[in-house]
Amino acid sequence: HGGTELTEIGLAVMVFAAMPVVTWRGGHIVVDLLDRFLGSRVVKVLALLAALVMSSSLYFLALRIFELGERSIRRGVVTEFLAMPSGYVVQYIAIMSWATAFGMITYGVYRILFQNKA
């Protein structure tokens, strides 16, 4: 039974560890149905707006997740079988979400504004 808990925690750690890396490399899936019809300037403005919305959403979501992790630690919430404190994993998720938001607002915006697409 403890193996299931370790698998769940390990999966959460791996997924949220990859988020900043995928964001930094620009590896998200992008559907560009209207890029042919819109000018390059409009596409850049829309991409910049999307990056700002995504980074601010991740920031505020991470803020709430971190608060929930603090509450779990304060209340002593532990996993069912191994009795591991679950609040630290929740706070880790929040920290990696902040790192993803930071990566999106820095390098993501740089890629949109200054990098030429071939």
C-alpha cells in the first residue's frame, strides 16, 4: 500500500519538475490556426498577451496552493499508509508553479519578442 503513495508523490514531483523546463524551452503545444491570416505583429501581441495571462494565472494559483500546503503542515495532515506529511509536496508544487511562471515571464516573453522564427 505504501508503494502506491510513493508512486503518487513521485509522479507529482516529476510532473511539476518538468513544467519549468518545458516552459523555458518553449515546448508547449501551440495551435496556430489563424497565424496565416493574421499579421506577424498581431500574432506577437497575442502570444505576449497569452504569456502574461499564463504567468499571472500560475503565480496566483501557486499562491493559493502554497497556502493550502501551509495549512496541511499546520494541521499535521499525513498520507494514509506511510504517514508522510503531504503539505511539503503541496508546497513543492506551488514552488515549481512559481518557477514556471517566472520562466514564462522572462524567457517566454524574450522568445516572443526577440527570437526570429525560421
